[in-house]
Amino acid sequence: MPLPLSIRHVVKEFPSIAGRGTTRAVDDVSIEIAPGELFFLLGPSGCGKTTLLRMIAGFIEPTSGEIRFGDRDVTFLPPNQRNTGMVFQSYALWPHMTVEANVAFGLDVRKTPAAEAAKRVEAALSAVRMDQYSKRKPNQLSGGQQQRIALARALVIRPEVLLLDEPLSNLDAKLRLELRSEIRRICKESEITTVYVTHDQKEALSMADRVAIMRAGRLEQLGSPIELYQRPRNRFVAEFLGETNILNGTLRALHGSMADVETGAGMLRGVLIEPKLGLNQPCLVCLRPEHVAFGSAGNLHATVRDSMFLGELEQGHVAVGSENLRFTRVGGGARAEVGTRVDIGIDPNKVVVLPVSDASSHT
């Protein structure tokens, strides 16, 4: 049975570069990961996600806090007593060993009986669809195939928790796309609780059950990919997850969970994220480019400033009042010509009203 993973008020401090005091790489992070969940730690370089992953693996001890696999406290256990499987960015395959020998390495260390080890190696290679390459050496495989072998090696020991540290970052763009769905399939079929570190937003949005977005060691927001994309809690999360329009405004009216905001583009209605925002207070409006809709029923008048045809997409900017809004249109319709006057319609449910403060949410 897959185990839940609990990270409770974990802090990691390192000596500062200047030699005075300490720097917090991970700052009071608490996360509950469900059994069998494919959970992503996402954030820019230096945000603390890899440090947190290495504490889960046991390679680094936390300064304070607690890490539990189910009911078992593993906070200060060494890596070989945690039963985790790790997939590194560099694959870390033995070049002189065959594929099956690489996969069997962890079982050999555990002194698994030969007959059982052979069955488990065969099953692991079958799960990653690499069983026909069992007699080859790693240097006879492509980068994507090597990554599958590294994943099979982690799975074969039947870990309680599977840890992946940016496993696709060394692959080309096309191969990364192909392996996203494969890695998700393998993780979900194996039903192992999985923690996956990446700085690639598309990777996280397309693969994860839930995502924790980190910045400067702190947890900014946690939720499903759809929730994070459609309902970011602050400007950092909104801008980190894809392109967006951010407009300064003043809150003028409240309608339950909705708010009317006066902006340079006119009066916009949107979903109020921070209920403590009051009338006439400054705020931000977040509007994704794909929600800037052209049409005769639109309530805003705009002029096309620039347009770029990208095959299945068209992207550009429209001038609305004193604002320039980025737009994205999907499909093979007529291209928006520069200088054309257009009407813009914006669905209030696609607009998010945010506080101006961008402090960490600690959620």
C-alpha cells in the first residue's frame, strides 16, 4: 500500500557565504502528500525545492521540523534506512554494466534472492517498456532510454517514496514532451507516493496531481495545476505559471466573491482572492492572454498594436485605454491586422483580483 508523506515545519539553515550567521534555504515548510500522489515541487533556481527533496531522501538533515513516511519518523534516518527510490538528473548509470545489471543493482545490495530479483527486474523493465534492451550497455541507449532505465532501477526496489530530481532537464524538448506522459503513467500504475522536483512550469502543469510553488525557501501556494493557474494567490504565482497580464487598479465595488476594479483599461470585474481587500484600496488584476476574447459582444474597445502568427496560435497586444494587453488566439481564423479597431470581451470568472503585496502566503 502507498504511504502518505508528511513534511512538518521543516527548516534548513546553512552558514552564510559571508561567514556570519545563517541562510535559510528552506523556511518553515509544511506539506501533506497523499498516498500514491504524484506531487511536484516547483520554483525558480535557488528556491529550496532540491534541498527539500534531499532532506526527504536523507542526504541532508533538517535544522528543525519533522519528516514522516506514514507513521514512521524518518527525519534523521540515513538514506539506506528510508526505502526511497531516487532518480537523478544525471541518470547515474554504471557504464560497464548491462541494462538489467544496472536495474538489479539495488536488489543485489539488499541481497534479494536471484530468482525473485530476476522477476522484479523483468517487471520493472516491462513497466518502463525497456525489456527488449536488457542486454545492452547504457552508452548504446538514447538519453530518453537511459532515463527510463534510471526510473526502472528506482522502481525495482519497491520504494515507499519515489523521488525525482529534474529527471527530464538533460533531454531535448521533443523527448521531454514524449516522456512526460510516460513518467506519469509509470508513477500512477506503480501507485508509489512520488515527489518530483522541477523548474519547468509546463512539466508540472501537465503531469502533477498537486503542485507546491516555492520561492526563497518558502511555500507560496499549494494546489492542483488548474487551481494554481486559474486562481493564483499573488503576483509571483500568477507570473511564474505562464504568461499573464497584470494591471494596477483600485477596488470600487464588491458583489459577494466578485469585485469591480477601476483600471487603465476600464472597469473590470473579477474573482476576489483576498477577502480582506476593502473599497477604494489598490489591488492588482490578473488576466491570462487566452481570456482576452475578440468579438462583437465585447464591452471594451481596443486597437491591435502587434500580432504574430505561430501556426495554431496567434499572439500579440491590443491597446485598451492606457493599457497594453497581451492576447492569445487559438485556431485558424483571420489574423488580427495591426491598427484594426476591435471589441474585447472578458469573462469576469477568468479574471483574478489580487492584493498588491506579494509576500509569501505560508500556505
